Amino acid sequence: MAKKVSNTRLVKATLLALWFTLKNLLRKPVTIQYPLIKRPLPERWRGGTFALTIDPETGEENCIGCKLCEKICPSEIITVEMEKHSGRGWAKSFILDLQACIQCELCVQVCPTDAIVMLHSMETPTTRREDLILDKDKLEANGKLYHAAWATGLKLQRLHEPKKPSVISR
Amino acid sequence: MEERVIEREFGELAINMGPQHPSTHGVFRLELHLRGETVVKVTPHIGYLHRGVEKLSETLEYDMLPPIYERDDYLSPTANSLAFVLAVEKLAGIEVPRRANYLRVITAELQRLASHLVWLGTFGLDLGGSLGGGSTLFLYCFRERERIMDLMETLTGTRFHTNMNQIGGVRYDVYDGFDRDVFKTLDYLEKRISEYKEMLENNPIFLERTKDVGIVPQELAKEVGASGPVLRASGVAYDIRKNKPYSAYQEFNFQVPVGNKGDAYDRYTVRLKEMKESLSIVRQSLGGLPEGPIHSRKPVKTPSLFKTPKGEAYAAVESPRGELGVFLVSDGSSKPYRVKVRSPSFSNIAIIPHILPGHLVADTVSILGSLDPVFGDVDR
Amino acid sequence: MTFAESVSHGAILLGAIIGVVTYLTWVERKFSGRLQSRIGPYLVGRPHGWLQPIADALKLLSKEDITPTKTDRFLFNLAPIWVVVMSLLGFAFLPLTINWVLVNIDLGLLYFSAIGSLIVIGVFIAGWASNNKYALLSALRAAAQIVAYEVPLLLSLLVPAVLAGSLNFQDIILAQEKYWFILFPVVGQISGITFLLAALAEGNRIPFDLSEAESELVAGFNIEYSGMKFAYFYLGEYAHLLAVSILVSILFLGGPLGPLLSGGVWIALKTLIVFLIVLWIRWSFLRLRIDQMMMLNWKVLVPLSLGNLLVAGLWVSLSR
């Protein structure tokens, strides 16, 4: 602006700054005292850790060892070994290194059987680095601790079908 | 890092605003030569945050790359992945459904709001100090930004690096009541942003610190390749959303604010007006969200089955810092042959050695803050 | 008072001041927290965090005492002691109730400003002896700023002296029995505001804290100090601020005068209000650049306070 701001406006603006901070004094603070109080997580929250699911009807593991999640992970943290018996594939070993996970959820998206899911949990810190390398037992145990997040593989894939209209529900 | 003796003239004080500094907006080394309090020469050193994104892209398949690109300019993630995804779609000739374009616009504008709020907060920190009025402004801006991140959280599941853009569309769709939540947040933000505008607009201390400080002439801005609010504050009305529109921006009605002098105050005004325009764009797009699919490819299974034809393509988006472009060269396989990211902050901070000499030390932080560099973007 | 009496009174006063100053940091953190939509200290001594200053003091005591090489050892160690001693010395002359003052001098006001202006030497020594370019820059700025702002400080200090007719603190308090000096038309308000601004500049408070600027010079002249020496600087700054707040409440707000409550309580209340105003200004404003600060001083504050003093003198001589 070419014109100089008048002095009364300057003084008024100075007092306005003081007034705004004073107004804020009377508002309620926004601090949430974590971990005494935890805020409610939204429904689609995908937390920091993973689980391998088990089919509730048959009691078998869902993972068929197809290695799609291993191929798509950008950080290359999943290692799967496959074995075949009883007419379908199984995962002989499944190692997920949580230290390098960037939480992109691509592994969940490609899984054809909803085997790997992210969990509706907060970040679960550990005290040792070994605890962050999850093997199959730990992954299945995780599934019993928390429930799965909203986005599972088949749900995300159904969202993407070009023929069907978009899925809308909370 | 080479060891080099800093050469200086007699009577100059060579001081390092070193890589670790509260107000260099990241890891950035600025070597200042001072005579008294006036800056005489300045040499910037970058490269402390180089992570090799361009080389990494040559080893990963196309579908795995958007989350990596989100971490480039870490203050506005969807802009980066949008640029990459647009380049691949241009090369492979994939059409994106209209609803996906609208959702891309919504997330991009919300992230622009979040990024400008971070800019305003850290600008206050630079000007006012981490123990003082600046930190008050900083905490207010971050409090408002939490609202935006809450929106992203209820839509996608994570707060910031959401991996929303994919080649061919978007990943998540809206839920019942999304527009109600967004409108509530937008009303709240509009009130607060007007409060900050009133607080700072005629504030004498703010005017003294930013008026006529760091004037960037139009020719210098064009020569160096600056873009975004830095270029627009110097008087050039160039906005990629208007001049070369991408993904549904041509259907919205918004203005592009332009400054006339190019000092720090003009850059502040341009960004504040951009925030208001973003609010209006999100309102328009949510009001007219079309029905339809959100993705135009089959669901991604094996990433190595997606091959692009041989050729090259360039796509640019308007990130909060300027023109962020991705130049993609493909040799017909499922991995890119070469990706070059044109980062806006890299060209913006090239202005510093030209305009800083002659100012006082205290103006250094003012100018650096008003250029708004992000060093993840500069170094990639 | 006998020698033994004054020594014991002095020791009690010293202990009380240090305790009060420590808890002033708690007041600041709580108040600034509420201004910024957050709670201040909370966990240490729930629910209000009132044990936080003690925890801070213990932490600072347990830190390693680092002295960089190639510094001037004697000056490096002298600087914090100097700052603390000069800040605490000013309390000797301030009356804390209507009748009680540790040292009753006729020129109390002059002594106070003389002692207060010696603090800048400590700041400058700290910057020079640190062997650090950032510290040197900030020490130069601090020296220029503090010495320059002495002028409006003294000129606006003299207005209550002129209105009361003496430099003795007791006389100034007694002369405010009818109405406080800040309520004096025009002259009182202008001198009050200029004194507050000059005192903020003297104490390196925002909006004039360019010598401690965290964002440019990363803590300025006390960049090389850690542990208890840093605590001394902090203590000295807050003690000086407390002394200035008491001074403002004595000179302009009537000090211990007031109905119903005793003098000590009134001074405490008024000092608290002035301190909160200083905090409020600190947490609402951005920082001025050094040349803008100097311009504000020489072009605005000095002519204003000089004219103010002349008008006050004229009014007093005409009303006799």
C-alpha cells in the first residue's frame, strides 16, 4: 500500500492484539491430558500395528502366502515363505519389520483374503527393538488384542470397482 | 562434507546460521558475512536432507511410488503425490473419474490450508521468538490445523500422510456426514483466520518487520524461476490452477491474489488471501460432488503388471510453495526409467543471495520465513 | 536499626525475594499457558503443578557446569554473579509497607536507578567472555539498547518525584494519599506508559528482547552458560523485573495505600497486577528490530518524556 497507516490505526491494532490474547484467556484450554485421558479415535482410524486374521467360521488362517503384500510394500518390510498342503497355500513364516513401516496401507489393499489388517489402536511403543519385528505368532496375538480397522483389503477393492457405484456408509 | 576455510575480508564477521538453528525451517546452512549488523555476503549450503527419492523411484514400481513422494515436501503431502500420479496418468493415458478429481481437489485444498497455517505459525515464531508473542501465534495456528487433521483422520484413517492419491483415482470415499463435518470446520477456520488477519494487518510491529523487507523485483523472480506466492507477490499473475488447470480446477470459481511490491508483507497478504480462496473452493466442490466411481483402474494386485508405454511426460501442480512438477521418462517397463522432480522451494531460495545483502541480520529470518522453504522439498 | 538487626532483616528479605522470584516463574508459565489455550505445568504437584519451580531448581543444580576453552575465566564466572548481585541490591531501597524499608535513604529513587543501570555491565561481560560470535553480537545489541533506554527511563521516573517534591520513597507514597499518580491528567498516564516501555527495554523483555532473540541468535549472550550459571541469569532477570514492578506500583499506583487491607498486601496485589500486564505484553507481541528499537527510543520516547517532564514541572510550579 502506498499510503502510510495512520497513527490511531496503529494504536488500535496494538490494543487489538492484546484484546485477542485476553479473549483466549477465557476460552477453555485444548490440552488433553494423555495418558490419563485418551481421546476417542474415529472409526476409520488405522493404528500403528498389524495383525494376521483367522477365519472365525473354520478357525484357519486367512493368509494363503501369495506374497502380494511383500511385492507391493515400498519399504520392503514383509518377508513371506509359502508352503502348500491341504489344497491351498499357507504362510510358513511371515515377518513384518515395524521399524520401517510408513503406514501406507498398500499391503492391506492388495490382500485377496483380508488376511493382513491394520488395527484400531494407538501407536504401541515398545522398549526393545526386537519387539518391533513381528512374526506370525505376534501378529496373530495382536489380532486378539485390538479389533481391525475399518479398511480391509476386500472393502478397499470394492471401493475401487469402476462398474459399481461408490460405497457410502460411515 | 569438504573442509574449507571461510574467506573473509578484514572487518567482516563470518557467522554461520548453521544446520541446527531454530528458525531456518529445516536443515539449512546459511553462511553470513556481516559488517556490524549489515549482511554483506551470503552463501547458502543445502543438501542436508537429501534422501535420494529420484534414484529410489527407479527401483520401485509405479503403484508403490505415491507414498514415497508424499514425504518429499512433507508439509503438503497430497500435492507431491498428485504431481506424480498426474504424470503417470498422462503418460499411460488413464482417465480419472470426475468424482475422484473432486476429491483430489478437496484434499489438496485442505492441505494447502494446513500448510499455510504452519507457515503463519512459524513466521510468527521467527519474528517474535519462541518465548513470546510469536509462540502465541504459533500455538493458535497449530490448534486450528488440528481441526483439519481431524477431518483427514475421519476420512482416511491417518492424519497427514494419507496415501489418498493413487494412479487412476483416489483411495477413500466420503462417508455420510462428511460434508457436515467439513462445513463446520470451514466456518470455524474462517472466523479464526479473520481474527489473525485483523490481529496482524495493521499491527505496527508486524508492519515494521515486514514492510519493505526483502523486496523481490519481478525480473529477478522470473529469472530465478520462482513460483507460487513468491512470484505472485512480485506482481506476476501466474497460477497453475488457472493457467494450466488440472483435475477439476477449471470447474471452480476462485481468484488468484497478486501483490504489487514483492516485499515480505505482500507475500503475507497473498498467502492469507489464498487461504480464504481455499475455503471457498472446498465449499464449492463439496456442494457439487458428483456421483460415480472413485477409481478407473481395476484394483491393484500385482504392481509389476502395470506397464506404461515408452515416452516422457511432465505434470505440474500448484503446491503451497509454487510449481511442483514431475518429469517422467519411461522405457516401457513397470518401473520408471528416470523421474525428475522440479521442486519449488529450490528455485525460491535461489533468490536469497541476490536480495539479502544490505539487510540487517534480523531481516534474515524475516525474509527466509516469508519465502517459506521446506527442505524436504529442496533436497528431495 | 542496629547492625545485627539490619543484617538479619536483610537475610530474611533475600530469602523471601528468591522464593518469590522462583514462584514468579510458575505464575508466568501458568498465565502464558492459559493465554495460549493450554494448561501450564500440571504433573509435578497435581493438579496445578505448584512443585514445578522446585523441580526446575533441582534440575539446574544437577547440571554439568561447562566452561568453554579460550574464554576469559574470571569474566566468564563474574558475569552471572554481577547480574544477580546488582538485581538483588535494588531491593534494599524499596519500601515494602508504609513504614518498613531496609535502608531509608533520602535519594532512594536515584540510588535505585543507579544500581539498576549497572546490570548492563554484567550482560556485556557475559557476551564478551563467551568467545562466541553470537554472544558478542547480542552483547553489543544489549549494551546499545540498555544504555539508550536509560534516558526515557530516568526522565519518566522524575515525574512522580516532581509531583511529590522529593526523591524519597516514603514522601512519594505519602503524596499519593489523595489520588494515585497514574490518575493525574495526561502527565501521569504518559509517564506511566513510557516508564513501563523503558523498563521493558531495560529488562530485555519482548517486544525489546533482540539481544536474547531465540530465533536469530539462539539465546544471545547466555548461549554458553549452562546449569546454575544460567539459573543465575534467569534469577537476575526476574528479580530485576520484580523490583521494577514494585517500583511501578509505588510510583504510579500508590504503593501500600488503600482501604481495608494492610500495606504489604496492597503492594503485593498491585505488583502482581503490573507483573501480569508485563507478561501479557510479552506473550502478545512480536519483536522489534534493533534499529527500529533505537528509532522508537530517540524519536518517540525521549521527546515525549522530556515534554512530559517539562509540563509536570510547569504545573507544579504554577500550582504553588
